[in-house]
Amino acid sequence: MRISASLLLLATATAVGAMEEMDIKDASGAAVLHYAVEAPKNAPGADVTDPAKQLGLILSYHEHDSKVDAEMPPVIKTLARLGLSDHYVVIGVHHVEHRYSDADRVHTAEVIAWARKTYAINPRRVYDYGKGEGATMSAEFALAHPELIASAITYSWGFFAMPDAKNPVTELPGIYMVIGMADTPTHIPMVRSTYAKAKPHNYQLIYREFDKLNGSTDHPPSNDEALTWALATRNKVLPLAPKELALLKPIASASAAHALVATPEVIDGIVLVGGLQAGSLIGPLFDAKDEATRIAAIASAQRTYYGEDALTALAKKLKDPSAAVRKAALAALGVNARWRSAVAHEALIQFAAATNKKAAVDERVLAMAGMGLPLTLQLGSPHVQDIDLAKALVALLNDDSVEVRTQAFAILKPALPDSPYKPEDDKAARASALAAWNTWLVDVAAKEPQVPPAGAGAKK
């Protein structure tokens, strides 16, 4: 995007710790948008086109009556914990009025354009993060601009504009929503209502509630999960740059992918491109003749979200003759189940099920561990989003295998920490404890918004 000729960026900057504050000014010299920047030391300039040297960009939006840099520290600290500080520019975006206005949104697009002219920003790796009014901005700006934003994170407030798409999972950014039960009392029902209204639009939504979270976005458990997920996504609609296409050349044809003996550099290049674009080509690599290549390709799906079509191909490797390949597939599906892949959920549920007589018990246990990953921040919280996984695990509390029952209970126990259930008990002795688990399951399922059937006004 081009910066309007009537707008000038203030060249001078004032330090705010390691951050710099700047303004967008109109032709009269009046500031129309204020922003703060945190960039890696010696960040490469915009002339750098090597994807391995390019940076991602995270836009941070604050709540009303707060400072421009208010929501930048949690992002910066999370990047440090994840070992990614040198790979991202973080920009805090201010608003002129009480809320982020339409004008602020126009100018935010201009800030992105400025960042791309200043740093080596890869346009497929631009993300939103916001709190309060900034949460509204984070989600709505992303959904309105899928050509600019790959995914969005929201804390402590909801959003209102909910555009439709033929296939939202492949056309619109995903959204990670967080609300704390110690937040401002009016915020909790508002965020829950937003989730209930957004769910029928079939966005890729990850929703989390936390008992003691008081509205702060400085919350490492959710910060780490949210940003790990977001940064594993890529812009869904932008075409690839020439050098990104070059990284995918080894798998540009199915025959080449089948015959490939992949090096770590080849796999890293595919992951760097990532997203649906790499996912559209990687399926044949999961079937490579070389076992080590199959394993490396499958493991790469833990580092980027390739999309549901690619995961459908990956799930077929649960029937691979190699145990090592099957176990790699189970691990990758677990990570993608945490990212709310419907394909990953179903594949793990079916593999772990008691009806899967052909699977070894140890591999069923691995599948259950993958099912437990998405539930890590949900069990014991006020809301369980992944009811399908919880239901499958409760059913496995009554499995014939004590190893399977033990794993299911280890995952579920935080939800009912005082449960008298004992995996080693016989079926009769387990009955009363199982009744309590089924009651819990009914209770949590009742809290999850239901999606109306097609044609029943689901998106009105």
C-alpha cells in the first residue's frame, strides 16, 4: 500500500526505553496517529528480500485512555521467552478518539506501509494483538484486511463487525480470544457474547477463559500459546514472492517430492514459507520414499499451520508401516489440534478410540497425549471449548486398557481434581466415578455456544 501524499511521517523520534515514538502527520503538520516502535538491533532494511532474513511485524493496540506502548511489553517479553526477539518488529498503535476510528484504521494501514518501507518486513507475517478497545481493533482490522493481517489476538473485550466468507478458514485471519474471570464484570458477558456470535461464522477461533486473570494481557500461559499459534500462521491470500517460490521448488511437483531426500535446510525453507501456500504442495512429501524425509516433513507441521487439506494428507500417515512415521504424525496432529484443526481433532479421536483394534496401546496413548495438548489451558477453567476431545477422553475412562484409562484420567483430572476415579479399578468399581465425569461433560458442553444448522440463520 502507498502512503497518501497528503501525509508525512515525522522523521524525529523520542526514546521510550528501547522503544521509539513517532507520529503520522497531515499536510498541515497536525498529528493524525501516534505510534511506538520496538525493532531488533541492526534490523535489516526494506531492500532485503531473502525470506530467511526478513522480519515479522506485530501490531499492538491498547485499551482506551492508555498509552501507545501499553500492550507492547507482553508481546516483547513473550518473543524473548520464545527466542524470537530478533525476528519481529513490534509497533504500538494509538488512537485519536476514545475508540479506534475509521480514520485510525486507514492510518494503521499507512503505519504498516511505513514499516515495510523501513524494515525487511515479510508481508505474509503481520499480526494483530490488542486489549479492550484495542481488542476490537485487533479483530476487526484483521477481518477487514485479510490482505494485511495473518491472524489476530484479543484480550478483555469483543468485536462487532463479523464479515462472512465462502471459506473463512482459508480466506480470513484466525482469532485467539482471551477473557479473565477477574476482569471488569461487564467485560466477561461481552466477550462470551462475542464468541457466541462469531462461532457461527466459522472463523478459526481459539477461545480461552482464565479464573484469576484480571484484565492484564501480561499472562505468560496465554501469551505463549497465542503468539506461538499466531506466528505459525501466514497470510492466507497474498501471493508468494519469487524467493519464497524458490524455497518451495524441491516440492513443486509431486514426483519431485516423492523422490526427495530432504536436508534440514530444505525443510526449514518450506516452514519459512509456511501457511496454506506451502501446505498446498507438501502433501506428497509426507509420502516420500525416504523414511527420514517423511518424518522431517511431518514434524515440520508442528512449526507452521499448513491448512486442513495438508493435515488430511498428514493424518493418512497414521497408517504408515513405519512406527516412527506414525509417532511423528501423532505429535504433529497434537500441535495442530491445539491450533483447533478439525482434521487433527477427528484423526486423534478416531485413532485413540477403543474401536481402533489395530493400533498399539502405546500409540493410542500418544494420540491421547495429543488430544490433551489443546485441553491444557481449558480443563479446570470456566470454559472448555474443545468438547469433542473432552467427550472422547471421558469415554476412554472406560476403555479395556488400563494404560489408556490411566492416560485419559491424567489429562482430565484438573477438571475434577477430587474425583475418586481409579484407572486400576474394574468396570463395576469405576461406574459411580464415571457418572460424575459424564455429568461434568454435560455441564461444560451446555456452556459452549451451538452453531445453528446450515440454512437456519447461522450468520444473521
